[in-house]
Amino acid sequence: MTAAPTAGDALALVRLAASGAAGALARHASRIDDINVFPVPDGDTGANLSQTARSVVDALQANSQPEPSAIARVGARAALLGARGNSGIILSQLVRGACERLGEGGLLDGPAIADALRRASTEADAALREPVEGTILTVARALADGAEAARSPDPIATLAAGLAAAEIALARTTDMLPSLRAAGVVDAGGAGLVELVRGALAALRGEPVAEAAPLWEHAHDAVTADYSGPRYCTGFLVEGSVPREQLELQLAPLGDCLVVVSDGELMRAHLHTDDPGLALSAATALGALSGVEISDMYAQRDALAERAAAPVAALEDDGRLADVLAIVSGEGNQVLYASLGARLLLTGRPTADELLDAIRTSPQGLAALVAYRTDQPAAVLAAAFAAAAAWAGTAEVPGGGNDVAALREAVARALAPGSTLVTVLAGASAEQEALDALADWLSAAHPSVELELHAGGQAHPRYSVSAE
């Protein structure tokens, strides 16, 4: 088992915690989606939290500056850029608050962790025009309360105390909101935060990603709830130093669930509205627009209801103790996954976000699947998969520019001290010249690192890279 980094190695420590947190969210995203009924039953809270956390991990892996201020700046900006949905934006503010404290430097001891969690909670509370109790905000506040009450110099003991308090608060959310009480579930955002902290704590302790918290594990079956409010979940970025209140004033009359956050240079907005065009026009008047995302929540509501009603198809019993299902783009990638023991999920109705996430994490999936054994139960395999995936550095090259240079830079980002293998999944439009140039460069610059090239055949990205 790889030894955990010391408190003095801030970059490695933060990378480790972030990887564990993102790994836990990825593992439990579907569970969280299935209990997502507040503020609307659109079944995407788990996916949104997972994608937001993954953005932070990717940015930290690419960052080579070890100074606490640089780590904090990279982490906070990545969370803002990568935030998805209402829950993702709230998570971005939790990350921002924690990063502001950690960026001040000093020992990462118990009091520093407690202070960072308090600032995270305060920042998230301040982000919402109308904070609601019984949500991720309640759980985040309890997390900080528990950490402060521990009064321990040990950062891991402090985080564990915070987690215990957060789990108690999560259990209480069921009775705090009518929609949660009616569905018999805990708050999805709060459940996501609990799993995030559980994952970070497990990584710092050198343990595998844990199973879902027992207090909400029974609620894995998808739940249904009626929704007839504004149809479109609309999110976007606005460049500029305009006060966020100015954008809030323009957007407030257009819908509900409004959240606008800013780091002073960039604003991210989220709104549920029946007219996304009006919202985008209002934002364009204040600055340059980017990252526009519009989701049909009626379609998401119906998909959640369909998942709740659909029977689970049985797989052929061939004696294995646990199965692996994968959503994989590209015939070559499907063959590769199948050769490692996965049964490919070629039917069903995965959401667009789930499908994109599966494509984007394909190299990590391969790294995890190498640990697959048909004679091992699911719990053991899940731990092995999570550990393998968490330690795999990944990068993507979308193509369209200088593939030779871009692919080399992607591999350099993915490599870490001790890496022995680089795997490249070449997409349908991959250029052989770029692959040949990579092989030449890697053999010269990193002679101890082996290169495996596979014709994945995926449409996007043009190249997927992992290093382990």
C-alpha cells in the first residue's frame, strides 16, 4: 500500500483527498441521482456533484505548483469552471471556502481543517439568495460543527469527527423538508457531501473507498415525484467583474432556483426557467458568455420515473461472484473492456451526462478493470477498482490542433513519480503521426515507462490518456 503523504507535502495531500472524494462520488452517483427529489426531481444531483469534483481532481493533477496559495487558486477556479447544476455550484463554493483557508498556508493540522470546513459552510450559505435547511447546507454546517467540537490537533481525527456529525445531520434531513418526507429519503446533496468526505477520509487513511453510508443505503431504489415548474435547467459562465447581485437582479424574474456565484473575474449562474433565451440575453448584456448548458427537466423527471418503474434485467449466471457493466464508446474500446472481463451495457437508457462521464473516464476504467477477478465478491472488487482508478492519472486531447504537441503535453500531465505504464486510447480520427511521435518522445524522455496504444475508435475525445 502506498504511504499517505505527510502534512508538509500539501499538493500531494490535497490531490490524495480530492481523488478519494471524487472516487466516492463517482461510485455513488447513481444512488444519489435516484433519491434526488429536492429542489426538483430531475435525478442528476449525483452526476453533477461527481463531475464537479472530477474537474477539481483533473486541475490538481495538472498543477505542478506546490505553494498552498497556488493549490487553493487552482482548486477554487476548477470547481467554479466545472460546477454542474445547483448542487455543483454549491459544492464549488464549499471548495472555494476551504481553499481560501488552506491557501493561507501553515500546518494542515486539526484546527486548520476545522477552520477550512467552517469557511466552506459559510461560503456556501452566502451563495444562496434563499438558503433552505434540510439540504447540503445543513449537512455542511454540521460537518464544520463536528470538526470544531473535536478540538483535536490531528487532521484525520478532526475530519472523522466532522463526518460523524454530518451523517447525523443527513439522517435528520428526511423530516426537515416535505418532499423528502413524502419520498422517504434523505437529501441527495447532503448525501453527496457525506460520501465526498467519506471518500477523502478513506484516501487519507490509506483505505479503499467505502460502501454507501448505511443510513441511506436502503433508499437506493429510484423514487418518483411530481414536478410541473419551470422546464429548463439553465447554466452558464459570464466573464467580467460585474457584481453578482447585478446578474441576480436580471435573472430573478425569469424563474426559480437561482444561484449566482463569482470569484471576482468569472460568474457562474444557474436558473430554472421556461425561457432560457431571455436568461442568456440578460447575461450577454453584462459580459462574455460561455459554458452554456440547458437541460429539459421534464425529460429528466420522466427518465427518473422510468428508472423507478423499470425491472432490472438478469444477467446469465456463469459462476462469477460479481459482474462488471460498462458504457463504452468505440468498438475497439468495447473489445478491450470485454477482454478484461466486463459485460458491456449496450442497452438501457443512460442519461447524456452518465454516458459522457463513462466516455471521459474510460482510461481510469481500464486501470480499474485490470484488478477484476471473477472469484472475488463485489465489495472486494469495488475497493480494488476504486483504489486503482484513484491512482491513475488521466488526460484528454480533443483534437483539432497540433496533435503531436497536445498528446505529448497530455501524457506529461498524466505522469506522476513512479508511473510505469501509459495507456492511450486512440479515437476514430486519431493521427498515426502523433502516436508515433509520442512513442519516440516517451522512450527518450521516460525510458522506464511502457507505452500501450489501443485503437479505441471513440468519436470523442480523439485521444484518452492514463498513466499508472
